[in-house]
Amino acid sequence: MLRKIALWIDERLRASELFASTAGHTVPASAGSWFYVFGSGTLFCFVLQIVTGICLAFVYVPSADEAYTSLEYLNYQQPLGWYLRALHYWGSNFMVGIMAIHMAQVFLFGAFKYPRELTWISGCVLLLLTLGMAFTGQIMRFDQDAYWGLGIGASIMGRTPFIGPNLVHLLLAGPIIAGETLSRFFTLHVFVIPGLLIALISLHLRLVLTKGINDYPVPGRKVRKETYAEEYQSLLKKEGVPFYPKAIDKDIVFVGVVILGILFCAAYFGPKGPQGVPDPTQIHAVPAPDFFFLWIYAALALLPPYMETFLLLSAPVVGIALLFALPFLSNTGEKSARRRPIAVLGVILVFLTLGTLTQMGTYAPWSPEMEAWSGNPTPAHYIQGRSPLELQGALVLQNKQCRNCHSLGGEGGLRGPALDGVATRLTREQLIRQVIQGGGNMPAYGKNLAPQEVTALVAFMETLRPVDVRAAHDSTK
Amino acid sequence: MAAQEPESTQMTPAGVSRRGFLFTLGVGLNAVAATLLAIPVVGYVFSSFRRELASQSWIMLGALENFPENQTRLATYRNPYTRPWDGKTADIPCWVRRLTGEKFQVFAINCTHLGCPVRWFAESHLFMCPCHGGAFYEDGSHASGPPPRGLYLYEYKIEQSRLWVRGGRLPTLSEPL
């Protein structure tokens, strides 16, 4: 009976025909590889994001006034609200991560070469859209990070020559971050970008069907425009298998592992934030972006100021242009990573750079530690047996916020050098000059310290050295 | 499959089939409709490209006695560019430094590097930014770190022994206060 109904429907819908020509399309047997699972992994993360996103939208209020309250409601009152928020957050992390692996794999396997240029380009657009989702999603969690994150975005936009103010206005939906800003980002996050994503994913998959999945690269088997199509067809004839059911097994396993991974992370780590009401008058905020943008946060701190605006505005354009141009810069030839050392080095370089910057972003050594001066103790052995003048100096060091940038005994800011052992590096004269005139990224304290405070401070710093190491001295004396 | 309609092959004196004419008319009609639709939609979304000077206006920060001489204090105001659903986001802080008498400096909260909130440290007379470590002296000038210029200054006036500033927009490098 059920079979009859199914057949009746299928006769009208022709679903089995569609299924056979899409999921059942012929792929080279070699494409049923563990390296080929990341695309479908990314796709399923997206599906999961849609499901959890719709669930969140049932409760979330996209209003600057009430978004924060509704997030708190989701976290603490709505049954399982915290878990849905966690799933959506971890789903995004997994999606960005797996997409990055997918991209690296496709690059290393030469899959962007003839005739799959458009597949690569549509993938690049998908990358940008996904990052757009990540940024706008961070704004949906409308807390202090979101508020100041918008300020950072606006400040970058504001550096654009001529149309900077207009771009800021366009981004914020007004001259300043306010109610309409969140509405704008909600629209982008929930309607505009997902719509574009679905369209681009359709194109991306359509191209996989029309141009075929990349055959597993073999060193020495070069891509030639004249012969490639023929070679690919003969490969399909020789060792082609239907994607479903012959080559899909590993994809299914991977998707299962990914979903379980997201479920586990969501349950174990829980949702992120919201961290503090988005009230700009709470100026004790220490804004930091989500994981995937930490590298940008780090780069912004480390770029030399004179080239910062230029790089901020040109690097994304050049980077994106290069990504799009890649299949035309290297259209034919070797696909195998074994014969493309520069490609391998390039991937390693990119991942090392992003990894290092991200890692630095997690502890932000360039940021002063705002509470170090009042909160961090002076190590006991730096005060024991010191003269009153030196003790006075220890107080000056504490009270004048030196520790916000300089650590002592491993505690305090990392912006400037640690002061343990400073007496072995700088003489008394050098210490005085550095304190009064500043320099090398240190403000001048000349106007802010009384002469007796400088004397005490320097007297204290002269004691900061291990007993068995000689103090810095001027050899001309 | 629709049956072939006989009139489709009938030619008008000018040599244009009725179907061809209708198709051209349809395309033309839709082109006009699309343009008429696009004008308000594009105008709505990109309204920011029209200069809006009205976003800046005078805001009262408080009585002069709230700001002792030679001190820097945090003041907050309700942003004039506001919507009923802004909530707390329309409460904007700023740093008010009173030198002597009626001489003031009113600084925007936003760091000139990337807009993070700078914090005043009265002991060391410095503003520090928590994001990328920018620091400014008490007069707002650049002390260290990545900011390309000193703190943004509000235009101010004193009327009826109250301090007023001109504000309303997020200050950026290309459009300071």
C-alpha cells in the first residue's frame, strides 16, 4: 500500500529520476576519499544553522532595547534555549573551521584548475558570505562586544577616502550605533546573506554535477585543456561509480561525527555570552571579537601605524582579487600537491600566520591590563628589606598605573617589557630618561610625576635585579 | 503544450506579429515597472549617501559645578539621533576636562584607532584604550600606541552656566566630531 502511494507520487513528481541524476551521478571511484568529506560537512553545518537559527528566531527580539533581555531569557528561562543558542554558536565555529579545511584541501588537490574555475569562484563567494554570517551573527549576540565590534567596523569603514562617512552611515543605518543598527544586521543575518548562501550553494553544487568532482590527483597527470574532458570521461567509464550509494559512505560518517561534535561542544561548553548589557556608558568594557576574527584583531594591533589605513583598505581587496584570480593564474598543469611545493608552502604559511595571530589574539599582549595597577600584588621579595625611599617608589609604580603595561613577578600588562630585572638592562640615568621622556611606545611621564616621585620610582627600579647579576653600568665612568 | 493559435502567424500591415508586439510591450512595461520599483528601494536602502547634517545638534551635559577645575570626569548624554527602541545604546559617554574657568576640553569616548572606549586614569593623567593599547595624554594628544591622532574633541559652549556639546554621530577619522 505504502509502496503504491510512493509510486503514485513519484510518477507525478519524478523524484527518483531527479535523485538518480543528482545524488546518483557518476564520480571517479578515487573521489570516495576521506579528503573529499569536508564540502558535505560544511553543507550540513549550514543546514543545522538554518534549523537552530529558525528556533532562536522564535524567541529572539531584534530590538536594541530588548535583544539582550531576550538572550538572557533564552539562556535561563526558555526550556532548552541555552542549548539551542549553544548549538547555533558551535555550529558556526564548526562551519567556519570545516570550510577552511575544505578550501585548503581543494587548493592542495588542484581542484580549482580547468574546468572547475567557476566552482572555485563560487566557493570563494561562499567563504565571504559565511564570514559575513559570522560577523553579523556576532552582532546578534547584542552585548558589549557586539556594540564595540560595530564601532571597530565603523572605524575601519570611516578610513575610506571620500565616501567613508557614507559607508559608516550605511553600515550603522544611521550616524551612530543605535536601534536601527541591530535591525539592519538582523536583516542581513536572517534574510539577505542566507538567501545569497542558498543561491550560491545551489550554483556550487550544480557546477559539481556539470563539471564533475575533481579526480584524485596523480603526480604527473597534468591538466591540458584540449584533452582533459576526454580523459575525465574515460576515467568515469573505467572506474566510475554512482556517488550514491557507492561513494557517499565516508561523507555520511563524517557528517555524523560533525553533528555529534557540535552536540557535544554545545552541551559541554554551553552558549557564548551575552557578556554585559550593550550600554556604551559601561566604559569598562574590554571588547574582543569571536574566534574567527581574532587574527584580524591581532593584525590591527601589530600593523605599523603609517601603513595601517593603506593595508586595512587595500589588503582585503588584493586578497579577494587574488583568490578569485587563482584559477586563471594557474589554470592547467600539475594538480598533485607532491608536484606543487609552492602551493603547499603557501597553505602552511597562511595557516601558520592565521594560527599565530589568533593565538596572540587570545591573550592580546598589546592591550594594557586595566586593573593590574590596583589589583595585582607587588611580589614580597621586591619589598623586603627595602629603604623607605624604595618602598615609596614601589607605591609610585603601582599608583601611576605602570603595571597596566609592565608586569612584575609575572603579573600585569604585557604591552611593555617586564620590569623584573630592569636594573640589569638600564642604568639610573637611562631609567630617569625613559620615565620622564617616554619613547619606544611608552608615554612620557615628565608632566605627571613630581621630581620626588621620579626619584623614588627610579630608586625602586634600581633594586629590580637578581642578587647575582650585576646592575647595568656606564662603562665610561 | 498549448495549441498553436492561428492569429500568431497573422501579420499586421507593418510586418509585426501580434504575439511579437505583445512580447515587446510586456518587456517594455516590466522595464518601466522595475525602474519605478528600484528608485524607492535603492533610495531607501542607500539613503545614507544623502548628506544628513541634522544628525549633529547641541546637547546639554550638565551644570558647570559638576565639573571641578583641573579634573577630568565622565559625562553621559542621550544621543539626539534616537529611536524609541534604542534602549541603552543611545546613552553616550564622553570625557569632560575642565581646565580653568570656562575653558573645557570634551573628548569623545572613542579611541581614534578603532573606536573602543578609552578610560581615564587620574593618577597617571593618561587615557588608555583596552583594545590595541593606544594611550593619550590628559589634553587628548597621542601618547603611544597605534592611534593615528589625538582624541576627538567635541565643540562646546556654555549657556546659562551649563555645559553644552555638539554631538550625535560616531566620530571616525574621516568625519570627526
